[in-house]
Amino acid sequence: MTTTDKKDFLTNHYYKLYEAATMPFSNQTISHFALTDSLLRYVGKYQKNILHFWPTSNLVILGMMDTKLPYFKDALEVIKSYGQPYIVRNSGGLAVVGDEGVLNFSLILPESLEQKMSIDTGYEYMFQLINDSIKQYGKISKAYEIKDSYCPGDFDLSIDGKKFAGISQRRLKNGVAIMIYISVTGNQFKRAEMIRDFYEAGLKGETVKWHFPSVNPEAMSTLEELLGISLSVDKMKELILSTLNQNNCTIVPGEYSSEILSDYNEGFEKMIRRNQQMLGDSIDKELSE
């Protein structure tokens, strides 16, 4: 068994591009997660490379771990008080915030039995791609855990000690999705304040066997603020695509084949059932239609 070269997927490769603006689905929340799983299966079966951009409107994306909070319903009331809808995603981890200032982006890559991708290698692909995309502005990020951010992890991306992005992975048979949220612009303090209040209401000072972060809003910022430039979600997307183009990657629009749509429909129904199970009466019915 061999491991893929760190730079292999970022240079001289062919990518299919999927993005929210081209999705043939009316649902713009659960659809993103169902489509990710469908694309993962496609990548694993056909050994293709995919880029998936999926910015959202106001949305708190909860991890399944969050549902273990002892006062979970009280925590959900906090999110409601901020006027935010929420869903539970189909992977582990903890709560993150999506809105018009946050870019969600996935590299969806194939692997085979003969050539497996280590978890760290997957993270390093994304880490390198983001740094290559912003290096023209004179700063690069570091990757280490920012413990008092929301959804802390070993590959939190930060500049000057302040987190602006987090990376996670999802794996299905022969496919790896390396997913990042980038707080590009907007009020990051308010985002972090909301998640801090969410955990405080959900724990009420109790000690539990699971670890939930004590969120410090000062530990996080936006990429726009950290680079000291004017930046938008669309501009960040352009920077990523430009970087891959400069690395001799070919990027073409992805098609929604009958196979992808069939897998999507199956994934959508699973996401609905999961949210019904996890949220019960607290489910936001408008998001699941």
C-alpha cells in the first residue's frame, strides 16, 4: 500500500466543478450534504476529482456530538433567539456557522486499495491549497488546534493566532471529501458569541464525558480582517480556482447524471430521517422540504 504524494492532486489534474448556483434542487440546505455523499460515491466509483463550492445563507450546522448536550433543547433555543435556523450534518464534529460571509468548499478525491490517502495527507492538500491561494497578500496560515474556537481541531487554520477556517473529512468507499469552512467576511465575533451561548445553555456548568469547547469569540476572526484587504466569498472562490488553474489543472462544469441524482435522492432522505431523529419536534420543517 502506498500513500499519495502531497502535491499530486493540486497540479496537472482534471476537476469537475459543482456549486450551489448550478444545483437543480430547490432545497439549499440539506441538499448540500446529500450531494456531497452522492459525489463521494461517484468519485470512488469512477476515480474522478471534484470541486464542490456550497456557500449557505444563515445556518448553524450542528455535529452529531452536539445532540449529546445534557440540555440540548435549551441550547437550540439559544440559536433560535439569534434568529438562525439549524440542521444536524451527517458527520461527527461540532457546531459551525454558515452565512453569506462564509465559504464552504470541498475537495472530493478518489483513492484505491493500492493507493490510500492518510487523514493528515488529506488535510495537507487543503492547507496547501488555501495558503497558495492567499500568499499573494503577504501572509500564510498555520495549522494547529485553536482550543477556544468553535469546532476546534488539529487543522484549524489561523493567522496571528486567530482562527478563520476549520477542516474536516468524510469518507465513503474509495472517496475522500476534504471539507473546509472559511470565515471570509462578516461578523465573526457574533458567530462565535452565538456558539459560546449555545454550549453554555446546553451544559449549564455540568461536566460530561464528551468535550465541548469553551468558546472565546476573541480567538476567531475573518480572513478579510486578518489579511487587511477587501474580500468576499466570490473572490475567495476565484482565488482557489485561479490557484488550481495556475497549477495546470483543468476545471470543467460537473453534470448531474441520473446516477448522481439517484444517489442524491437516497442521501437526501437519509438526512431528513437523521434530522427527524436527532431534533424531534425541534426540527425546522422549512429546511427539510
